[in-house]
Amino acid sequence: MAVHPVLAAVTRRVVERSAGPRGAYLNRIREARSQGPVRGGMGCANLAHGFAACGVQDKLWLRGDVTPNIAIVSAYNDMLSAHQPLQDYPEILKTAIRAGGGTAQFAGGVPAMCDGITQGRAGMELSLFSRDVVAMATAVALSHDMFDGAVLLGVCDKIVPGLVIGALSFGHLPAILVPAGPMASGLPNGEKAKVRKRFAAGEIGREQLLAAEAASYHSPGTCTFYGTANSNQLLMEVMGLHLPGASFVPPGTKLRDGLTEAAGRRILKLTDLGEGYTPIGEMLDERAFVNGVVALLATGGSTNHTLHLVAMAAAAGIELTWDDFDELSKATPLLTRLYPNGTADVNHFHAAGGTAFLIGELIDAGLLHEDARTVGGDTLAAYRNVPEVAGGKVAWREAPGESGDTEVLRPAADPFDTHGGLHTVRGNLGRAVVKVSAVRPEHRTIEAPARVFDSQEALQDAFAAGELDRDVVAVVRNQGPRANGMPELHRLTPPLSVLQDRGHRVALVTDGRMSGASGAVPAAIHVSPEAAAGGPLARVRDGDVVRLDADAGVLEVLVSAEEFAAREPAEGPSGQTYGTGRELFQAFRQVVGPAERGAGVFSS
């Protein structure tokens, strides 16, 4: 199948604009490769320190430079349901790698925080910055130069992008990501959303809300809605960093353990000492990142990836922009309906055909670069197959050619929508991202007076006081990366949904984040430049009429250019920047780049 002309044109532009930094990056990692296994040239004391804790056989192998040694880097902790299953993975991997003629060492752990726990709390101001901390921790783990490849264990929000960014700083090494899989389906997501709205409206109390939340988040594994964590998994598979079909196999199953073992065997083949050297820095090229954007758009995935994909690409010397997302969105059909864009969860998606069916449909429509390199085969074509346990090991077979449930997963010839799940909007308020896949067409355009807030708490207080019971565009500013670390504002979804359900025209405009759980209220998020960096949101006043048209790509305040430019920017709140560890991230807030460039501290 020929590549779609829009896919080809966008990829070509990404290649052209990235030529300088991408070339410099590739030169660096190729120079690192030319040095061979670094431990072979280590001083004796250095090398002895590196294998001092190993068993006798591993010490013998590590003395030479002909046995591949694999780093295991893990985000395990037993508080987070998504990462708790990772506890047993290192031993599974070590056993599989030794059986394949290699060695493996647990190289280091990285922090893993949960946006679900910190939502609406001070800890959320550390969340986005934790991505860069994870990247640095990954680099520290690999910095001992003992390794020929890496297996990266992580699942959620900022953790997977951080692991990838860190691994790209050692781009001459191959890397495979190994997920944990989703928990079993609990209370249906639609029912949970109804309970949240009833609580926001004051109709039920805390005990009823807690019972519903506990019935939804109830066991080890990833949360089952299609938020950032599960968007991570799908993107990593489409970008070739998972083994085929690995993303949504539940924890605690023979297939899950078999896929982990298979990852251990596979990484050996990808090293410079193996059969098919596949360094992550070369594998994650322009084609891989464009494939990731298409997969995000085709599934209505998390808005957080308009930051993470940009930041990961930059780590590989590739300049990906929101314009690329926007142009690809116009050509990419929406093929899934997963909560919050529908009622189904990722377990239903997996049962309906999952990643194999999705990838096959997008390849056949010319909307993925089938020739992109992967860890699971020479090209992405291998990802049209599904794994199963056969003879005690994992084997792959051809996936069914039809969706098992067209209310969840559709073919490209009969999509839920003709365009992707994310749009870019722009105007005199800056540029922003809107997740349209969960928003009904009649709600995608709004023109209403603004009510301006400098914190999400202030909006919630105004809602509780009945001050927002009207058509309103809620402007929540000073929530960008420089202001306070760009926290998610997902707690605003229930009260704004209540207002919309009452028949009011409602929208949110903010330089903060929402999340992969963004719901039915139109929200222009990641507004760039942010208010704290002199962005135009700082000039918006209560009563200004704001127009948001997600379909036409418009975000503007209907004030004359002369009057708007003459206004003095409102001062941001002198908010608390200490406590809950926030004082440790002051340096990050000072150097962080804008949302359009990934909101990172490495390439500001």
C-alpha cells in the first residue's frame, strides 16, 4: 500500500527541518558505538567494582567482551497498581537472558509517581518535571558503561517518556520497553463519571464517591480507561519499542510472563554482539515519531502526548511540532471509542482486536510507515500478529481480519470520524490543543464571557457558590510549566460537566494540562506562550468574550488589538512554591521550555 500523501509530506518536512540536529545526534551515537563494549577497555578496578556482586558464572562472562550484558531499569514500586507487577520482572528477565547466553544486571530504579493520586494536590506540581527526573535517573543507571543493551520497565504517564528520553542519551544501545498490562475491568467508566458529577453537584457524599472509585481502581495493573498510561502503551507498540501485542495483556498471566521472557531473549539479538544490531537512537527515526502521532490521533489518545512526543523526538535530534499533529489529524480517521471518548475500556479494545487490528488498518490505509524499524521484527508488519503461549513459549499468529466489536474498534473504511482526536487552535490568545474525540460536534464551538481564575481551587469555589451557572469560558491561567510545573486540572472536569449538562455553553481555556481523561467539555489546553512567560492569557479580564472553535482552529478574545495590547498583564499569584518537595524544583521552573517544545528542561 502506498503511503498517504499527507503522511509522506509531513514526514518529509520533519526530516528536512531536523537535518542538522538529527545528523549531529546520529554522529554522536555512532561514535559511541565505534568504541565497542566499553567495559572491555575499563581499568581493572573499575570492572571489578562492576561485577563484584555477581555470581561466579556472570563474573567469568563479564571479564571478557564477547557476552552481552543487559541493563534492567525499572519504575517498580508497590504503591502504584500499574507498577506493582514489575516486582518479579527482573528475575524473569535475568533467567531468560542467561538462558540465551547473556548476563543482566539491575542497573537502577527510577521514580514513579501517579497523577491519579496527586490530582488536585500540591504533588501534582512535580508531575511533569518527574519525566525529566526519570530521564536523568535512566541516564545515571546506564552511565556505568557496563551494558550492551537495556530493558526498560515502566507504564504510566511521565515514566515511559522519561525512560525513552534517558535511553536516547545512550542511543547506540538497543532498548526494549516491557509493560505490565491493565487491571481487570471494574466499575464501568461511564458509571464512575456519573458518580463524580453527582458528587460535584452535591447530590451524594464522600463515602459513595469513594466506593465508586475503589470499585474502578481495584487491583494490580494499569487503570483501564484510555488515559496517558494506556496511550503510552499503544504508542510504544506502534513506534516499535514493545514486542508485538504486548501492550494490553493482563498481569499475572502466562502470556504476560511469556512476553517478558521473550523480551529478555530478544534484546540479546539486538545488541552489537547479536544477530541484528538495532540501536534505539537509529530505530526511533522520523518515521517512528510520525507513526506515533498517527496512532495517538487515530485512537483519541492523551493530550499529554502533544508534550511527550515532542520531547522524546527532541532527544533524538528530531523537531516535531504541533503543526505536524494538526496536519496529520486532518488525514487520520478516528478508529476507536474508548473512555473518555466512549464507554469501553482498554480490555474491550484488546478483545476487539486491539493493536494488531489497528496497526493493520492504518498500514493498509497508507497512514503508517510500514518500513519503520522495530524491536520485534524488521518492520512494523510484524505487529499485525498477536502473541499466544504455545509449547511453553510465546509465538505469534496472524490476527483476525475483522474487528470483534465495531462499537469499540472500526476499520479505516468505516471510522467513527474522518479526522483524528486532537486539534490545534490558535489566535490572539496563543496556540493550544483541544481533544475533540470526547466532545460532541455541537459543543466544539463556543463564544461566551470569560471568568478568569489563577487556580483550580478558585474555580471550584466559584462553582460551589453558584457563580458559574451560565454560559462561560473559564480561563485558568498561571498553570504553565514556568508558573507551577503545569499540573493537570482534571478535577475541573466534573463541575464544568455539570454546568454543560444544565444546558449552558461551557469551555475551559488554560495554560495548564488536563490529561488523558479529558472529557466532554471543550478545553483549549497547553496554551502557549503561558501567562507566566508573558503570554496573552495574562491580559484577559472577566467579561471579555472568548471564542473557541475547535473545528476551525480558532482561539481568540474578542477585544480590539489596540485595547488588548495596551493592557498591563495581570500579576500572577505569589503562590506557595515550597512544601511537598516543590522547593527542590525551582531550578526546573526557571529553565523549562514552552509547551509547544515539550515543556522540558533539556531543550528549553
